[in-house]
Amino acid sequence: MSWETVQLDWNDAVATVTVDRPDALNALNEPTLEAMAEAIAEAEAKEARALVLTGAGDSAFIAGADIAHMQDLSVAEAQSWGDLGHAVADALESFPAPTIAAVNGYAFGGGCEMALACDLRVASESAVIGNTEIDLGIIPGWGATQRLPRLVGAETARRMIFLGERLDAESAAEAGLFGEVVPDEELEDVVDELASRIAAKPSVAMRTAKQSLNYSHEAPRSAALEYEKRAFASLFGTHDQREGMTAFVEDREPEFE
């Protein structure tokens, strides 16, 4: 499939979804969100072992949602708009392989929320991130009120959402939003290397690890621990479990499926 404002590229088993509206700082309108959903679904159908989300150009990851589209929405229309954004963010969060946000510039509002939905976030030194919706008279609508506190804690999340604070890359990393900050010109290479390392890991175990981590946010601790025990046991007898342990005992590199 092809789309006007989204690209899906492949490097072996790594899929990269690029929001391609650089003239609009990659702001998300309805066709772009729908294209993102389709691209993510295609990457899943083709069994990508890692997925990278980024933005085209040098200025923005995703500068936010399309405010011109939002300004005259009715309550019912805003509900549908919120549902669409949530569907894309949920697709990133539930994707069966790890997802990486390569934050290469502005990541405000809905752009920040898409980064929050990814498993890992790597930023360029020029990146700036924030939930800026309060200054538009609204609140985050694509998951930030739930995902942001898990990453940065309640106090920082409240300050970011109440004040619409924008954090530079280093400040965001110190807060826990970014796992790594690299020079602008190195971002693509660093993310490629990280995604390739992830893609080389055993896919079934990786998917199970992600599911277990996600479940920890949805269930009481006792239920989440029980889920982990079952998930751990379910991997025994798989090719990758036997290969990984045999390779360890034989002191060689494993050959995972």
C-alpha cells in the first residue's frame, strides 16, 4: 500500500513508519492518522521484529494534531477524533514487537502522545517535547494523562500537563521521557543499530516480554506477577528457548528463528 503523508520502509525485519508532512511540521490530520493505522497494521502482518516511528524533515517528529481541523469540532466529532488518535496510539503500544520513537525535532501534543505509546524513545539533541494542549483550552486526548505519569511520575506529569511545559531533550531525558539523546546527525544511525539489535532477539520471547510489561499497567501487582509466571513457563519448549539455552551451554552464538 502507499499513502500520501506516511511512508513505510523496511530494513530487513525492521519497519519504519515516517509521518511525511514536513511543510506542516508533520502535524496529524485525519488522513495521516488513518494511513498510520494502515501502515502499522501492514508492518504487523508482515511480522516486523521492530518498528520505528519518526517524522520527515529536520524540524519535527510530529508537531501535534492538526489544530485547524480540531477548532470547529462538535463534541461528537471530537469523540470520533479522539477515538482515531487512541486507535493509532494503542496500535503502537500493543504492536507485537518493540516500537521505537526516533524523536527528531518538535513533539508536541498528539506527537508527544505517539512517542509515549512507543516502547522506547531516542531523541536528537534538538528535540523538544511537551503536552501543550492546555494552552488550546483542552487536555491531552490520545493517552498522555495515563501514559505520561508512568514514565515521569505524577508531579512532573502534572506540571507538564497543567502548565503545557516544553522540555528540551536533556531535560526530558532527566525526567525519564527519553532513554537516549544523541547528536542530530547521529539519530538515524543510533536508532537503526538499536532496532537491528532488537530484531535479532528471539521474537516470541520479545513479544511475551512486551505483553508482560504492558500487563503490569493494567492489573494489580499480584495478578501481573501471576501473568508473568505463566508467560515465563509458556516459552519452554519453543525453538528459541531450546536454541538459546543450548547455545549458552555450548558457548556459541544462538541462531534464533
